[in-house]
Amino acid sequence: MGMSSYVMDLEESFWNQVDEIVREADEIEVAEYKAIKLAKDKWLVPHLDESQIKEGVWVAVNEIWGNI
């Protein structure tokens, strides 16, 4: 496995965890906070800044809750 594959796997794992955070959160701000905390605590996606993570949370919200 090359380094880029490893990084991509970490990022995929992070976004899967963000999806779960969004499903469990009662408020978007809580989901954003938890996603940013996960990123900082676990260093899964050091190449993403907070605004990119918040945008990703909104994408997850739209995908998960948009079809209801």
C-alpha cells in the first residue's frame, strides 16, 4: 500500500465517522464541533482545515437528512 492510499483510507475512515456523528447529533453545531474535535484528536485528516470539515459536515447532513 502506497502512502497516498494510506492517506485516502484515513480520510475515508474520518468521513465515515463524521456520517455517524451527524446521525447522532441533535444540532448541526454539535456535529461540526465533534467532527473538528475528531480531526484534531486523531490526526486523521491533518490536510483539512476547519472550514473544509464544516463543509463536509453539511454535505453529510444533506445526504443523510435531505431525503427525509
